[in-house]
Amino acid sequence: MLNSLGKSSEAILKDSIFIVGTVFSVEGRRVKIKVKKDKNLSHLSYKGRIIKNVSVGSYIKIAKGFIEIIGKVEGELTTKERNYNEGYRKEELKISRFLEVSLFGHFEKGRFKQGIKEMPLIENECFLLDKEEFNNLHQFYNRGEKVIEIGTLTEEPSQEIRINIKKLFASHIGIFGNTGSGKSNTLAKIYSELFLLNRNSSEFKKNARFILIDFNGEYTKDGMITTSKTVYNLTTRIESASKYGIKQSNIERLDIISVLLEATEKTQKPFLNRALKNDYLDQDFDSRITDNIKRTVREILLKGDSGLNISIFTELFQHLKQLEKNGQQVVAGILSKLESGHLKYHSNQFTYYVNSPNTLYANANVDGVISSAFPNLDSLVIDSSNFGKIKFKILSQYYHEIINGYSNQEHIRPLIGRMFKKFEMLEKVVSIKGEDENDTKTNLEIINLKEVNLEMKKTLPLIIAKQEYDEHKESGDFESKSLHLIIDEAHNILSSTSERESETWKDYRLETFEEIVKEGRKFSTFLTLSSQRPFDISPTIISQLHNYFIHRLINDHDIKAIEKTISYLDKLSFESIPVLSVGSCFVAGLASDIPVKVDIDLLPIDKQPRSETIDLQKAWSTPVPNQ
């Protein structure tokens, strides 16, 4: 049976149960609702079911004619009635309850839409959401779209949360939370679901490339994310066969070499630029290198400069010893001669000379001096590997410039000292690959930096990200192919406050990743950042993220860093961040129409990241065997 408004008796009953009050005041997006006297209980009964009544954190619907406006309860307060009739003798009737509501969307044809088309009016009726409306509010996808399930709603565990993969993965993602809050499980969960969903798609394997920078070795287990992946277990401790392929052209880039060698901006970087542009040794390296060394020795001898004393030869051959091919002893023999004082400098005649067995002066017989003081120089063989060539080019340029007075030795010498140490570390984790070579057969690469020292941990991700991003841009195929850079513990390389490296390195590092986060979307390149210290990460980078998974954060600086850059979360949600339980997080951004608190599903034990905290009770209770 229908009433005059066309409503059935069942609809009238439902309205009477679900109505909670009326609009009392409207101040912008903030609305105050006066609760009906009979709706102050914690639960209501409808058709034999117990329904949770409205409270802080609940959603409500405001009916303005045929428009249904949606808001979230952020607070409540009570006042005492001024015109209370003592004859009622019910204490609860003295009190009026008010809800403070923030408006954020509306229902349109049964589908939730963000944004407010119209503001409510005073006395508009306010309702609890029924089950269908609640489900529609938390359905973040359209029919037919591919989705992944990430967990359940914290306040309503029966409500599964699914997210459209296009809105999530075609975006920059931030996963933040203190140690032990569950952020590693969240990162692994969303990508495990993505790879599971596309496990039979050849186009996914061919067109989507994922590179995960793993600082602590958490994602290297066989079952993590997918079994079809390439894991690079890099180490600077020992020589290892596991190395990441970098193209020669990328290693020889001035910006990369400058960062690697910590070159100063005004003197050392211009020097490196001249060294890298000198192409004399690029062709026929093996045949030209001996001539280059002999010419360097000859130039010093003929220069006869008192400022270039005998120590310059000792320094030169100590450097060449580090480039000499393994097993040779040519440099050792030359150094022995130099250390014994066989070569001397005549300060009156301004020339070098030897006096055994006969006295020979360089200004009169330079070839005789070379044969006597530098035996077997013609048979010296220098490492001609890719890295060996780069080091020798820089070393050759250094001696050419200081001999001819083009550069100040004191300005460039520290760079040469760092060069051998830095390249030694780099050679342990990187191999040079051909310009057209593809060194992986899977579309997921895990780069494990757990055994890599601090210097390379800061440099290597930058080199890899720069190479992969530039190559992807140069490919020009942005309609079908995508690149996804995933950085765990991102504060290690995206800090804007670190004082452990030079300003040049910091600026270049941040500029590189800020370019990716600001411009990458145009080139189908997307960043996923996971960090326990969002405050340490550049605010520019955090502000450009599109989707956020926010676990428990306790430090005020971290919470404020999130609050400054995320407009999706309401005040109540921000205040809840420090007390989130393990595995629970706020999901906010383009992939979810509204911010929601979700309990992320825990992965099976064999697929969980290696991030669990040690069980001290178990460890300390283990009996010590008799000795």
C-alpha cells in the first residue's frame, strides 16, 4: 500500500528506523545535525537485525528533495534543553545531541560521486545508510573493470575493499608507516594481487616492467609477489656473479660520473667533462695506451719542471699499478727503481737524470733515461675492460693537464684518489651491457641492496632509476608499455635533509626523482614509495603522489608531513593515525572515492616480506648445548 508520497508501508517503516535527525546549521561543508531523542542508543533493530547507530566515524545521508548528500560524522556534542518540561521526568529528554558532519559527496543514480552539487537546507532529514547504500559507497570501481582485493573495512569486516587496478597502478603510490605497522605487507599485497590477476596475460609480461629497489632484502624469497622474477643479490663485500647491467653510455655520463666521484662543481666537474669528451683512446685502446703512457713519462722528463719532482713518477705508477692487468710485474719493477733513487733531479740544469751505469740527462738523451729508469715500459698491459678504460681516460687527462699547467694539482688530486675506491665498489655491483642488450627475461626485477655499503646504496638506485626512466622515455611507446619503479625504505635516497653527502649529489638525486614524479605520468612511468619517515622525504615528491596507504605513524613531524600534502583525509582520520593497529591503514587518493580505514589482508607466511620482529622470548629461551 502506498501513501500520498508514493511510499510503501515498508519504506515508511525503514525511514522511521533509519532517520537520525535533521539539519540544525550549515557552515560551508560543515553541517551540524540535531539527533532525534529516540536515536541516542548505540544500536537499532530493523527486521530482526541489529544495526549500529550513528556515531563518530559513521556516514550519513542528508535528503534534500531527490538529492542525497553524503557526509561523515567527525564529532558530537550535547546541550541541555532550555525549555525542558519537568513533568516528563526523563533525564535523557533534558539533553540534545548534535553531530558535526563534514560533507564530501552525493549519490547519483545509485552510484557515489565525489563533490557537492548542492548544500543542504535547515530541517532536511538525515538518515543512516542502509546496507546497499553502504556497499555502493565503498565500491570503487565500475562493472567490468579489473580490480584487486586488498582487505576489509576496519569498522565493518564483512565489507571487502576492492580497487580498480588502472586507478591504483597508473599513479604514484605512497605507503607510509612506522616499523612493524604492516607497510611491507601492504606493498607486497597490492603487487602480489596484481601479478596474480595477470598471471596468464602475455601482454602484461611483455608491456609492464617493474623494478623494486629493496634496501633490506625483504622481497627476495621465492614466493614473494611472484615466482617469475629476477633477483639481483648485490654485494660490495666480495666479488659476486650477481650484478646489474648498466650501459656504457650511462656510466660515462658526466652527471653520473660527477655524482659517483663526488666532484666539486667549479673545478672537478669541468675536468671530468674534458676527460670524458676526449675520444683519443676510444678507438684502438690497446695499441694507443702504451704510447699514451710513454708520452706522459716523456713529457714530464722533457718539462724538467722543479715543481714536478720525482714523486710525480711514483704517484703515476702507483695509480697505474691499480690498472695493470693481473699477474704482471712491470709496474712493481719500475716502482722499485724509483724508490731506490735511480732517477734523480738536477736542480742546476733543471733536468732529470740517471747515473748508473752511465750518467744520462733527460734533456740530452730522454730515450736512454726512459730505458734505464722505466724498464719494460713497452710491455705494460693495462686493464682494457669498460671500467678500466674509463679510469684510464680520467687518469690520462689528469696527468696531461697538470704537466701542462692547465689544472691545479691540489684541486684535482682528491678526485683521482676517490676514483679508484668508488669504481672498485661500483664494479662489484654493476656490469657493463651492450647498448641494445636486454639482460632480463622477466618483467619484475628485485634489486637487493642488503649487502651493499652505504655509499653504493645511495648511488646505485639513482643510476638505475635514471637509466631505466631515460630508456623508457626514448622508446616513445607510452600507450602500451609502462615502467614502475618501486622503492622500499625510500627515505634512504629521497631525503631532503640528509647531511651525509654533498649538496651537488643531493640536488641531482632529488631533481632526478622529482622529475620522475612530476613528469613521469606523461611517459607512463610510475613511482611507488614505501617509508617509515615521510618527513625525511622531499615534500615535492610526497605532494605529487596520487594514492596513499597510511599505517600507524607516531612522530609528529611525520604526521604533519602527511597532513600538509594530503587533502583526502579528514581531521578525524589524521587524529587516528598514531593509534592504528598493526595491518590497518587509511587508503586515500584517486583509487578510492572516499578515504577508508582498511585491514590489509596478511599474506601467507611463505609470501610475507622478511620484516618480522625477532621473538626475543623464543630466542632467549633456546637452551645452550653442553660444551
